[in-house]
Amino acid sequence: MDKEKKSSFSTTSELNKLCEIRRFIEDFCGDADQDRIEMLKLVVNEAAANIIRHAYKCESGRPIFIEAEMKENNVIISLYDYGVIFKPDNVKKVVLDGTQDGGMGLYIMKSSVDNLVFSRDESGKNITRFNFAL
């Protein structure tokens, strides 16, 4: 596995593009531990699906950009979009008693990564960034 590298990927806001995003992550991670790659793919998939469903309200053709940076065994993932701003404080708390149907994406992300940050720059670009140990 490369100790340091960077790569980027761009796509549009269709749910059928999620498989391409997962493939980008798998290719980027190379020969890292397969279980860790699968977890990272799940987290990135959740982040991208949230962008499509919530930031872009399922409007197709909107841009999603992803950057991946490897430093030692740590991956920094950044997802960029121009949709509705995400405010994590407005998300309902997750109920873990088996009665909740859906709404687990943010919980999965928060419990699987380090330094999860949601921000918006002055140009109106939303940034979802996190660290993940491979």
C-alpha cells in the first residue's frame, strides 16, 4: 500500500452512481485490509447518498466531487456539493432498539470515522470531511 497519495473523482447526483463511488474508494485503497475498505465504502456511500437525497433533494445531474488522500494508514475523505446546507444538529437522535426504519447514515458515519466535519465555504460549496484509519 502506498504510504502517501491523492486522488479525486467527480460524478453526478444519481443514486445509480453510488457503485462508481464505491469502486473509486476500493481502487484508491489498494491492498489495505478488506474489512476496513468495506467499512470505508459504506461510510462514503452514506455520505454521498445523503448529498443526493438531502442536499440535492434527488435532483439528478448535480455535481459531487470526492477527494481521497492517504497518509500512512490514514485516509482523509472530502466530499463536495452545492446543495442545501447540512446542519447536523437538526438531525433526530437515533433509536437503537430496532424500531427505527432508516435514518442511520449519520450515526454510522459518526461511529466509524474520526474528525467528521460538515462545513460550507464562501462560494456556497458544502464540504463533508473525515479521517478513517485503514
